[in-house]
Amino acid sequence: MAQTKFMLDEEEIPKAWYNIQADLPTPLAPPLNPATKKPIGPEDLAPIFPMELIKQEVSTERWIPIPEEVREVYRLWRPSPLYRAVRLERALKTPAKIYYKWEGVSPPGSHKPNTAVAQAYFNMKEGVERLATETGAGQWGSALAFGTRLFGLKCTVYMVHVSYDQKPYRRIMMESWGAECIPSPSERTEYGKKVLKEDPKCPGSLGIAISEAIEDAAKHEDTKYSLGSVLNHVLLHQTVVGLEAKKQFELAGDYPDVMFGCVGGGSNFSGAVFPFLADKLTGKNPELKAVACEPKACPTLTKGLYMYDHGDTARMTPLIMMYTLGHGFIPPPIHAGGLRYHGDAPLLCKLVKEKVVDATAYHQNEVFKAAITFAQTEGILVAPETAHCVKGAIDEALRCKETGEEKIIFFANSGHGHFDLAAYDSYLRGKLIDYEYSSESVKEALKKVPKV
Amino acid sequence: MAQTKFMLDEEEIPKAWYNIQADLPTPLAPPLNPATKKPIGPEDLAPIFPMELIKQEVSTERWIPIPEEVREVYRLWRPSPLYRAVRLERALKTPAKIYYKWEGVSPPGSHKPNTAVAQAYFNMKEGVERLATETGAGQWGSALAFGTRLFGLKCTVYMVHVSYDQKPYRRIMMESWGAECIPSPSERTEYGKKVLKEDPKCPGSLGIAISEAIEDAAKHEDTKYSLGSVLNHVLLHQTVVGLEAKKQFELAGDYPDVMFGCVGGGSNFSGAVFPFLADKLTGKNPELKAVACEPKACPTLTKGLYMYDHGDTARMTPLIMMYTLGHGFIPPPIHAGGLRYHGDAPLLCKLVKEKVVDATAYHQNEVFKAAITFAQTEGILVAPETAHCVKGAIDEALRCKETGEEKIIFFANSGHGHFDLAAYDSYLRGKLIDYEYSSESVKEALKKVPKV
């Protein structure tokens, strides 16, 4: 029997995050002020982010030290296990080896707390007393509720009203950790009041919730804003995943040939893959293949344009250079809510643009079929988002079965699906719809992107 | 910073289960045939259990080997971590050290698969093709669905109808692992048909579901029955928990002074504690204290009588010697559904009777208060059942704070509460009722226990 899990001692939690900006062939295009179209500076971000995170955002240092207090919290679930999916390999009759890094062991159940904890810490160090953020189904909100609690910060989460009503479980998680969870649009902010005045029954949207959280942070001296993906410092914090995985692959005596991760904003994929891509960018391992997996219903990397656009639908953020479907694009209601984002992290987009990273897209039925195969062999019920890269890994293993290649396949198993079982139910009952994205509506949305 | 987690390599998964029957001062009273009041023999059990499990049920061998194929499945999540609750200790300002064994890392999220996997294996070895069982909220049913799947057995779960409708998530888990989940009472069995004829809208009960599952197994040549707690062989399989914990305490350089576990049927408590109690029974460590934690709404060990009674409400099982509130006792609807059992495992009851094990009972509000303290320090949202022994451990740590004792406290953290968040919500909103058990109804129920 081959070894199933590769574990590290908690002393081996990384002591520094890996910053891929140090190894980019050319620097990132800077974010632009939407009014002046000039690059923004630290002073533009200071009202909503603490200085240390602003520094990390633009740093080109290869290694950013992880404070001991953050490593102490990471010990609650890190190092996370690297699994070899022996039973899945056997069921697929593939000569390939399949490995996955399992982030579902964190208390909020995903990779998200890797950055939530770090952000809470740096804010606490600069005297911030409260963090405000937005959440859709609650994945990010619950991670931040957890992270802030451990450093004694207060936390206010603006949760999209329709999710607040329909998906109470993550709201209860947030409240159990002591966070305040507010259905958005709310009467707490000027923007929320304005929206409610126009439409008292507004179900809310992530765009509106972002606007409320930013306004809350900008207006209150003791409060900052926190974002769960897209930004450089968020991707940076997630590299603990890939750094651990590299050590664990050494224990296994293997190194991945091809890596899969799902992409919504890009932090999960980047966290797991960037530390390996370092070897590709520095010429140590030019053959490494990395594939970003996204939904066909929201095909940002596979069908979007590489250009400056707003990060949010409410057009409050700077313009950032990325693949985008247009900030006004509204994707169909697939179950993988975390992958319904019109853009992607600038760092990841640049690597796709430069063909360092590949991208592929799937429909939800084939994705859930892969998730069921995984559940019935390896036991774990993954989140619908994660299921996208399970599909990528299984397809690659089946290709190897045809060619006889003994490839080493890796995927980032970013979280469990305990709060997504209704989606499994729909799949099992044949009720899941494979939405095509509308190229017409993308065309329309792209027209509204400001010219730079 | 003290070490947080004590991990074992997967080679250190125990190679044998510990059978406490070898170390009992006097043997267990035998189960009796309810008609003849004579001890039952293997032939009485053969229609519903495979021979190997019947042998384990009565064995007095100290060590029962764990088959390699079972250990291979255990590798999917075992060895589970032993945690030191450093943050909880700090918050309580206690000089005590608090350790917990975390079983929520299993795919079904609790300790239950430790026996589900073993039972599926031994049935498979004897040519059984399908297992039938009952489930209330779905904790046990999902563990058996998982266990049977990994050995290629079919699984039929009779789920209490009202839970089937109101708590769909564990039903979907079972179906995702390939099990068939049937609302009980059903048209599948004669007993179910009879119940439905009398009351077509019957919401079902665990007693009815047990009867249907046993009838299904007894009637079909290829099918056996499976039980998730109470029986000796179930407790035996759970000792992997305590055996691992003993090795992990060695790594930590500690040994528990006092151990807490919640008790519904008794398999969780017994699995974690029996391997340590071996040291008490054999005189190596006579001072060890072990405390079984139960709800005040169903106080079997603290208020029940030690006598022969049926294991089920439908009076289909043999008579077993145990603490009981009477098989007809219907406990109030507390959220810890797994602790609403009128009896307890005969092995555990005997140890309580002989004062080797202590017992204590709590109300739900104090239990949830402890669970919130735990969640806000250690991150994990435990199941309502588990919360009972979190309460026990916290109280002990606070006593140590007063006395200055540096005790080593252990509790069995048996599972997560991801499907019990509505209970947390009730607690946080002040809507949780502290039910008193009715001593009148216990008196009535005890009157109906057959005389032996």
C-alpha cells in the first residue's frame, strides 16, 4: 500500500511567504486612479488598508517574513496534509500518480483563513479595532470572522441579503465566532440607504456589499477594509499552501508534472501553484504545466479580454490590468458561487497572458460528476468551486491511461462542500443546468469598460 | 509557544483493537432472550450479524487484530490529531493543560466511521452484499454509507421520516456516497406497512427505523444489519481513538489525570477512554478519573437504574444489563440528538456501576456556552453532543484555576457541528430551552421493563 498522507511537523510551517513579483519577467502594470488614469499611490489606499499590507501589495522582495503570531494561529490547522489519492488512481486505472493538498481542515473549511488571519494580524498591529468586509455565500466572511476573533478585533460582514436569508449556516458560523453579520443593502451606509430608497426589496449583490464595506471602513477611524482574493497581498499569504506542498513532495520523492487549481479571484490557485512556478520562471523546471480551471458560465481567462477594468461592479476600485468579461457582466447562477467573478487577480492574469499558466473551462454537470467520483473513492465531499480542478485532474489521469504516461498530477483541494449539499442533490437528481455564458452580454459589458 | 498538535505517522495506526473485556474484574452479564429469559447464543445473532462480529462481541482476548484492509481505509483520515488547547487554556487562565483528540477530520465528520469501516469489511469478507441500518439525524447513516462504499457493499439506510424531510443534508451525503436512503416508516417492510396502515402520516421514530432495518436484514440472504453504538464490538472498534491518543500523550510527555467524553450509546466515550482505563483496571494507574457527560434531559447514567432492559423501544432486541430510563422513555427534543438514548452500552454501564467511571449531566444552554468559548479560542465548532464534554473539560480547568492544580485534562472531540448550526443559532438568540427530564415518565417507563 502506497503512503496516503504526507504530514509536516508544525515547526515546518513556512517562515516566509513567497512573492512571485520578484520573479516576473516584467513588472505588473500598475493600478490606475479611475478619474485621472494615473497610477495610484499608497496614500490612495491608506484610508482602507493598513500600511504593511499596502507595502506587501507592491513589494518585489522574494520573501516576506511571516510573523510568529500568525504562525501560531496557523498551527490550529497547518501544516495541512498532502494526500496521494491512491483509491482514486486505482478506480481510474491510471498509471499517473494524483496528489492533492487538503485545505478543508481549517476551522472555516477552506484556504481562505490563510490570508484572513494574516490580514487581521497586520491590522491589529497598526491599532485597527474593526475590519469590514463583504461576503456572498459566506465563505470569505466566515474566514475573516475566525481570523479577527483570534486577534481580538471586531468584524462587520456585509452579506448579500438574498444569501443572508437563503443560506443561514455560514451566517451562524460568523456569529458563533463573534462577528456582526448585516444583510446588504443596509441602513448602515449612505450607499446602502440610497439603494434601499430606490428599491426597498433589493436582494443585494456582491457589488453593493463591497461598496458598503468600503464606505464603512473609509468613514470610521478605527476600521479598515479587508478583501479575500484578487489583490497581490492576498495571493502572497496563500503561498503557505504551495510552500508546504513543495516540502511534502520532497517527502514523497516526487515533483508535479501538471498542477490544477480552480480560479474565482485567483488566490487559491496562486497560493498552491506560485511556489512551484518559481522553478519554472527561474528556469529550474521549464516544463512544469499549471492549469487554471474555471466555469464555462463565467470564462474569464478563457474568453475574457486582457485590459484595464474595475475590480467591482460598482466601479469604486482602481482600474486593474486583468482578463475581464466586463465589470457589468452578470454570470449565470452556477452553484460554484466563488467562481462567479468578472475578472481575476492581476498576477495570475499576467502569467496566463505570458503563457506561463494555461486555462480551461468546464460545465457544472461534468464537474459534479468528477466530485462524486472523488467522494466515492477518497471520501471527501469537496466544494463546488474545488470540484472544477478535481475534474481537471481526473481528465489528465484518464489521458495518462491512454498514453501510458506515469505523470505526477497535483490539484489544490481548497475546501469542503458541507454547506453546498443542495448542489450535490440537484446534480444527483439530474436537475443541474449547464449554462452557456452569453457572448452577447460579455460584448455589451466590455463596451462599458472605461478607455485608458 | 507550546506545541499545538501531536501527530503520528500513518504506519502508527494501531494494529489491534483493545478489548476491555479482558480486564474486567468480573465478566459482563449475558444478553437474554426476551421470551425465554435465557442467555442468547451466536445462533440467535447469526441472521443479522456476520460471525466475526458475533465472535468479537463475546471475546475476552485483550487484543483483536485490525485487518490490513481496514487500516488502509483508516489512512484516509487516521491517525487523527491530538491537540493541546493552548488558546483555550490561556483564555481560561488555568494552570491545567487541556488536550483533545479530534475525530472531525474523518470524511463523515465524526468518530462513527471507525466502526462503520470495520463492520463493512467483516461483512464483505463473509460474502454479505448489502448492509441495512437506521439513522436519526443521519450521523451514523452517513458513516455507514461511507464505510460500505469503500468495500463495494450496497447500503440501505432507514431514516426517521421527519429528519429525512427536515434535515436533508446528511441524506444528500449518504446518497453522494451511493447509499439508498429511505424515509421510515416505509412500504419496504411488513413492520413499516403496518405502521403506515395505522397512521399514514406517521413521522417515524428511531425505534421504528431499527425494526425496519432488522426486518430487511433478517429477510434477505445477502443482507445483514449494522448498529452504530452500544454493542461490545462497536466499542471495540472505537478504541483506535484512545490507542492513538496514548501514543500521542507519550510524544507530549504527559498522561491525563481526568478524561471527559459525551455519552449517547457509549461508543465515543469508550473508544477514547478504555485504552487508558486499562491502566486503571490493571493497577498501573489507579488514580485516573474518567467522566461520562450526558444531558440532563436524558440522564441515563446519573438517574437511570442498573437492570435488564430492551435496547430498543420496539422491544425487538435481547434484554441487556445496563443503566436505563426504561425503553419507553421519550426524552425531550434537545439538539444533541445522538445523546437521546434510554440506555447505554453494557460495558460502559458496568464500569459506572463498579465506580471505575464517573458520570455527570448538563443542561443545553451551559453546554452551548462552553462550545462558543471553545469555538472562539480553538476555532472548531463542535457537534452539540461533543459540546457536553467540552463543558466538562472547561469546568475542570476552572476548578484547577481555583486550586492551582496543574492537572492534565483530556476530552474526546468526537465531531464537527456543521449540520447543527441551527442549534447554535437558537443558543445565540436565547431561544434554547433547558429541559428537565420528567421523573414521572421515567417511573412510568421503568414499570414497563420486563421482569427477569
